[in-house]
Amino acid sequence: MQATHTAGAADHHADHGPQPTGLMRWITTTNHKDIGTMYLWFSFVMFLVGGAMSLIIRAELLSPGLQYVQPEFYNQMLTLHALIMVFGAIMPAFVGFANWMIPLMIGAPDMAFARMNNWSFWLLPPAAILLTASIFVPGGAAGTGWTLYPPLSIQMGMGMDMAIFAIHILGMSSIMGSINIITTILNMRTPGMDLMKMPLFCWTWLVTAFLLIASMPILAGAVTMLLTDRHFGTSFFSAAGGGDPVLFQHIFWFFGHPEVYIIALPAFGVVSHVIPAFSRKQLFGYASMVYAIAAIGLISFFVWAHHMYVTGIPLTGQLYFMYATMLIAIPTGVKVFNWVTTMWRGSLSFETPMLFALGFLVLFTIGGLTGLVLAMTAVDIQLQDTYYVVAHFHYVMVAGALFSAYAGLYYWLPKWTGHMYNESLGKLHFWLSMIFFNIAFFPQHFLGLAGMPRRIPDYAQQFADFNMISTIGSFGFGFSQLLVLVVVFQTMKGGAKAEARPWDGARGLEWTVPSPAPHHTFEDPPAFNPAEAHG
Amino acid sequence: MDGQYLNPKLSPEGIPPNIQEIRAAGNRRIVSILLAVVTSSFLFAYAQPPLYKAFCEWTGIYDIDRAQRVAESSIPARAVKLEFDANSHDGGLRFSPETASLSAKTGDIIHVTYRIENTRNTTVIGQAVPSYGPQHAGGYVKKLDCFCFKQQTFAPHEVREMPVVFVLERSLPDDVNTVTLSYTFFEVPAGSVTAPAKPGESRT
């Protein structure tokens, strides 16, 4: 080892004595690849837990009336489903991608703060246990919906306190993860890689991490105020003591709207790598992509009250938030058109990652358009809290974030495991997901337009047919996700040997290291060829 | 941040040999800035209640104190006589106000107590229903708390004192100088209490 390897810069196992093995290896690891793998497995487990909860919800909604669960339990399921999917599945999944890929993409030996990285991950399991175990305490889990609106959240039992502490812990984890990512990206790039030559996934994560460190503490503050309102006699939100429940909604959505882009931006990043690779072209409009990401990140802090049109905000406010929300469509449109233009006259091939990226593109655009519909105050007052909203955000979250995560998984799996995955199984997974997703969620638009309210376990007769279709689709979608497990296990165990660069159109430093990526990479900064830039 | 601590550029001499030290110093600087962002963000959440109020008052777009101002209306307070009455359709219940009448001012918060005694050996479930004299004065009685809001269950021989808290609005018509607040206690017949739906029971 070179004498220049000083403590604090990065972790170098080769300098150390014998390494722990077995479980202790994973508990004590500071290696970004190990931690990335743990994040991805954790998020997949939580995805299955949250998915099982959604199937309970959909089973109850299969037909009108109460069949399987009580309304209180139904509310707990929908609350935990949302919290687990947002904080336990989607966010850790993209942090996992960031841990694995950002050091490889920018030619860094590891994340900037390797030990803190370990801590960020190991905070997650206790939080997940707190959240899921709250089902079994007296009074059950939080049943307020993930938005935790008072006065209901002030009145609920101890399950609410457990949810609040879980949010605190998850928030700490994401803040530490974000600090790590920002520092790594700003300061650990290989010499010569300017910010404007950096792979786009790093750009999306840089902006996402800034959104996280600015918005997560606000959520932490809001839930802490809830906690003191509940137990220590403060009245931030409790109307009986002079507080204002609507203020909580303002604070929550001031966090909650950037959170939407915290989930969406890394997904944009993955797609911005996959589409050029399988179009065998450079990404169209790199600079405009970067500016669009920054613009989305900035505007996301100024549109929060479009979630609150029916709280009695004044007309001036409604108009401002309506126009500001519509403004977001411009940078988002820039991104969609750039992806489409990247494919224009490209030499396209349709391997699984590309299929998921295209699925993302089509479905995310639908979700974005319904978002514009909901941005209009006059329309939203009719559609607020209906299934139209549920359909909208599942098109953005599932078809947006999840499909993009799958695109990234299939794209980088050969790099991680050293084997090619089973292409036919991958394609089967895509087509099952694509078809069942639309069967599950497209009818919910109709239900919402017809006036079916969300978060209610029962419904009027006229909604029965579409609900049955939606439930069939959701079970199909849920069970086809188990295919990923098969594909990943197969690929880990064997399969065709993957080359260092298994995709002929792929660019970037991550493809210059062998597959599987060795435990330690880029201990010395690699040479950077700007022609290889713009993933 | 000055260039000395930032990620080094590729110079003609190639990669600087002390790149690890430069990175470590840069990492420390960046993390201290980011921690400041996190802290100020957390404090920003706590600054919201006063900021929210100040913003609403400054712009006038949302009248946060509207409810309070309605209570402090510009109509002057005046003296009114209040009378309290209680009736029961059941000889087994003794129901009476603690105070038969009092003089009060409009706009004041008035607390009175009613007393009920179950003289029977059985449990009684029932609810008190209010009425007002004169009838149109009822619209000006704003109750903050009342035992009449809920069904009550009385154990055999139980005695209970129950509060009513209300405000008589200052907009009470001038011709009303005496307001009578009367409660009648109705027993809920056994078996007619609505039970929650059982699981599996279809609501069709």
C-alpha cells in the first residue's frame, strides 16, 4: 500500500488484520459494495412486507362490504404500506444503487465516510422493526395514513409513537446517507471529471441528497412537535390548546413534496444511463438534463400546498400553487423529450433493462399527466382523496421509481454478480409487471372520477366491477415480483460469465473494472476519458 | 470553499501525490457545511408556528384569529337572567340543576352543574335533550361542553354531577331578557342501543 493512504479518506481493508467473516462481516463492513448490497436486500424485504400489506388492502376491496378485516386494521395496513414502501423500500433501494455505483462511476475508492455509511444502513432494521411491530401493540399501528394528520395522529395509541420514532431513525439514516453522498460526489471524483462531465446518476443523487438534508429535518421537526403535543402538553397542532392542525399539513407537505422528487430523481438518473446504453447513443441534451434536475429540485420546495386545496387556503394561494405546480411539468417534460430524442435514430435493442426503462417512460408520463390534471385547483377539489389520486401516485411511484429500480437492477446485476441474468425470465418479469400493473391501477382512474373515496375499506355497489379488476391485477403484480428473487438467485449462483462491459452501448468508469467488481476498486484514481462521459 | 480543499483538478503534473490528504480535508469542510444545513432545516420546522401566524397577518390572506374576534364582538355585553330546569319522564331518576337561576352577562363563559340520581336497582341508559325558552334564544347558546352530547349509563343508585359550559352570544336579540335552559332526560329502551357491525356482515 502507498504511504499516502491516510486514515479518514477511505477504508482499506488490506491495511488491516484478518477480516471478520459470516454475520460479523456484514455488521462491521465499511465497504460501499457490501453496504450497497445490504441496502438492496433490505429494500427488497421491505418491498415484500409492504406488498403483502397492499394485498390485504386489495383483498378487502375485492367486493363491497367488510369481508376480511376491520376498518381500523384496514387503516393501519394502508398507513404502514405507504410508510414502508416510501421509507423502507424505494428510498433504501436507490441509496443502495448510490452506494454501489457512485464510487464506481466517479472513480472513488469508497464513500467519503465509510464508517458512517455502515451506521446509516444499520439504523434501518431497528426502524423497520419498530414500524412493523407497532401492529401488535394495544391500539395497533398508526392508522392515520402516511401523512399523519392531526387531530387523529394526536389521539391515536402507542403505535403512533412507534411510527414517530421509526420516522426519526429513518430520517437520521437518510440524512447521514445524503451527507455521505454529497461529500463523495463533490470531493472524491477522479481528477479531470468535472461536475458537468459527471454521469447523470450522480447528478440526480447530488440534487436528491440536497433535497433530503433540507427536507428530512423538517419532517423530523414536525413529528417531534406531534410527539410533544401528544405527551408533553404543547399545542403546536392541537386546536384545544390554540394550535392549528392545518399548520401540520403545511409543514408535512413542505417536506412531503420534495420527498416525491427524492423518490423520482434517482429513478430519472438510472433511466438516463439505461436508455443511452441500449440506444447505443450518447444521452441527448446532457446539460439541459442537469439544469432540469436542478430546476425540479428547486421548484419542489415551492409547490407544497397543491396537496391542500380543500383546507380553505385563499384563492391567491390556490392560484399561486396551481401555476407553480404546472411549472414543474416544463423541466420534467425536458427530461422526457431528451430520453425520447436519445432513442431517435438509435440502434435500439430491447433487453430487460431497456424494457423496464421504456415501461418507466410510458407509465411515468401517464402519471405525470394525471398529476397535471390534479394540479388544477378546480379539478382537484372534485378529485381530492379519491382513487384518481391513488392511481396517479402509483403510476409515478411504482411505474416510475420501481420500474426504474428494476431497470437499474438488470443493468448492473452482471457487474455485481459477474454473471448474466436469465434474459427470458427477465423479460417475463417485465411483461407480467407491465400488464398486471396496468390492470391493477388503470381502473382506479375511473373509480376516482366516479367519486370513490380513498382510505375507506367499503364502497358503494357501482364501484364493484372496477375494484374486482384492480384486485386481480394487484395480486398478479404482487406475485410476479417474486420472479425477481428467482432471477437474482440464479444470477448469483451461476450463468453465463459477464464481461467487464456486458452491454456494448454502456459508457462510464463502472464498466472499466472487471465483473464481478472486486472488493476494492479505484484505490488510485483512474484516468478519466471525457469521451466516455455522459453515461 | 477555496480550491485548495476541493477535489483536485487534473494538472499537467498528473494526479497529486497527496490526494488522500486533500480529500480528507475537503470531506471535513463539506460535512460541517452540510451539518449546518441539517440543523437549520430542523430549526426551520420549529420556526413555522410563529412564521405562519406572522405571514398570515402580514398578507391578510388567512384570518387566523377570526374565531377569537367573533367572540370579542363589538356588541356590548348586557345582563341577562338565566333559568335552569330539568325534567325526567321516569320516576326512578331524580334530575335537577344545582342552580335554579343566576344573573349573567352575554359573552361570558357560564358553567353550571346538573345532578342526576338513579334511584332504581337496575342500570339506566339514557340521554338528556335540551330545549330553550324562548325557543329562538337557543341559536345564541353556544355550548362548549355538555353532558347532553353523549348517551349516559347510570349504575344502580349512582349519583352523578354533570357540567354544561356555554356562552350566550352578545348578538342575543334585545327583547330577550330571560333565557331558560331546560333538559329532559329520556331513557333509551333496552335493546335499542346501536351495536357496531359485526365482521363478515354485509352492509348491502
